Amino acid sequence: MLVHNDFPEDLETPVEYFDSWLTPVDRFFVRQHLPRPKVDAATYRLKVHGLVNSPLELSLDDLKKFAQVKVPATLECAGNGRGNFKPKIPGLQWTKGAIGNAEWRGVRVADLLKKAGVKPEAKFGTANGMDVGAGKTPDFIRSVPLRKLLHESTIIALEMNGQPLPELHGFPARLIVPGWDGASWVKWVNDLQLAPESDKGFYFATAYKYPNFSVGPGGAAKPEEMEVLEGMAVVSFFSKPLDQAKVKIGAVPVMGVAFGGEHRITRVEVSADGGAKWVDAKLGAENFQFAWRTFTHEFKASKKGYYTLCCRATDSAGRVQPIEAEWNPSGYLWNAVDRIGITVEG
Ligand SMILES: Nc1nc2c(c(=O)[nH]1)N[C@H]1C(S)=C(S)[C@@H](COP(=O)(O)O)O[C@H]1N2
Ligand SMILES: [Mo]
């Protein structure tokens, strides 16, 4: 893993591990703003309260009694790729690996809310995890609008890739908000409060916002021009070959992953000449709305030399990756066409 911080851990997945549809748990990127909480599964309770008719306080066993659903979904940090923006933007300098795909399993938030009975004035659910503010870093709290919370694929996950959630990824329970930026996926979640308005704390009212117009490189926007991030952009990343690899003349296997946030991936194109000519890559069989799609391609290298390989994804909403990602003050949603260089040796 690429270590950005070792306490609390911020770990990036090297792109070479984007070679399978499911990202192994021990290769999955990790982002945490605060020291990890100590969790006791036996005393753990999830509170569902606020604008509900009957507040709930659920143990892990209580949660397991609800219908368990499986949701394959890709988790991507809004800041993935921040390190590729010019001019440079403060914050974690993720390159390409703050993204991973897993099969999450747990309880539909809609089922919990049905049991609690949501009052008509409720518009948001505000989720808080067991980690608490430390020093100058405030508590990590996020609101999700009711329309997304009630979606059948929005769950409180207890499992990741068939095993209990690892501590680093939110044991014993985390929110899964498919297609939306990682910040909404609150880990170690133990509190869901229904409210007429969204949370006023730093992580919802200030952070994870994007200007409602293109500010240009190094530009700024007023607070009232910033909008809360929801769905992620369309992206793709090469896994193989590695950037600056040396390969032999002949068939060069190319593979990678493509993700469209709330939209399915419908096409991935590959270029071997820096984006002059494009050909369609072959898409992987697994095709789910909120999960990335793998792609493969065979580059027939017939002549020695240096080649610039590019990949470009299109999603079902018709979004296509741009050549250059739109610069924004916090460095979110980097999604430029991916580009690597390889040397074909004679
Ligand atoms: N409680 C809590 N949940 C959290 C965070 C956090 O700091 N605390 N970080 C969020 C952010 S910004 C991201 S990108 C994802 C990362 O999830 P992962 O560590 O499982 O990859 O968790 C989100 N959930
Ligand atoms: Mo994030």
C-alpha cells in the first residue's frame, strides 16, 4: 500500500491491484480523519432517532435479524487523484488509488426507517460514527438526504467481501451510499438522526463541496456558490501494464477498471498513440449499477518504441472522461483520461 499517513492510517491502493473485480480487503484503500475508535461488539448499539415515531436502539444481533441484502458497490474518495491537479491543492495527495470495489452485505436503511416510522418533516438522516473529534479536527458527521437513504441499495453494512467488516473499514457497521463520494459512507456508525435540515458541522456544511461553475486553475468560489458533492464522476484506471513498464514486441495484455458513480459503465476505449486513435476495450461480465467494471484489451505492439496508452470511459448517462479534469479548490472528482507510458523493446 502507499502510505500517506500512518496514524490514523491513510493508505492508497497501488493500481496494480485493480486487476480483479473485487478488491481484496487487505488491498482496499483506507481513509480516516480521526483515530480509530475502540469498539466492543457486545455493547455496540445503533441509535435511530430524531424525527421518528419510535426511536430504535439496535444491537448487532438486532441488526442481523433484519433482511440482509448484498450490494456490490465501488467506494471512491472524493479526493482521489487530487495529487494530479496543477496547481497543487492542499490535502492528501492521492494519485489514483483511493478507490476500490467490494460486495457489501447488511440491512437496508429503508427497512430500519420503516420500523422507526419517519415523520413527514424529516428531510435528512445525519450519520455519526464512534470516532470522535480530536484536537483541531472536528467529529466526522455526515447528512444524507432522505431520497438517497431510502434507496434500496443504501445499507448499513456488516460485511465486506463475505467477512465481518474489518476495523479499518468500520467494524461493526458502516453506511453504504452507492455511487456517492466516500465521505458519505460513515464508518463505525452508531447514530442516525432524522432531521428537517442537514448537519451544520464542518464535514457537511463546509467540506466535500464543489463550485457550481468552473473556477479555473487556482480559482476560488464563494461559500454560497459551493454545492454538496453527491454522485461521483466517470473515471477509469489502467492496472496493467504499469506506467513506464518495458514489454516485448507482440501482444501486450492491457487491463483496468472503470466507474461511473450512480451510472453503469457502457464503454471503455483505449488508445496506444496518446489519444489520436481509439479502439473499444472488452468490458468485464460483472455489470452492476454502482460497481466498477473491469476492462481488458490486447495492444498488438509490432514495432519497438515508446507508446502512450490512454483509457477513457463512458457511462449510461452519456458522460465521457475529459482530457483534463476540472480544477476545483478542494481537488475533488479528478477524472482525466488515464495515461501511462510503456517501452516496447525489440
Ligand atoms: N466515521 C468515519 N467515517 C468515515 C471517515 C471518517 O474519517 N470517519 N472517512 C470517510 C471518507 S472521507 C472516506 S473516503 C471513506 C473511506 O473508507 P475506507 O477507509 O473504508 O476506504 O470513509 C468515510 N467514512
Ligand atoms: Mo474521502
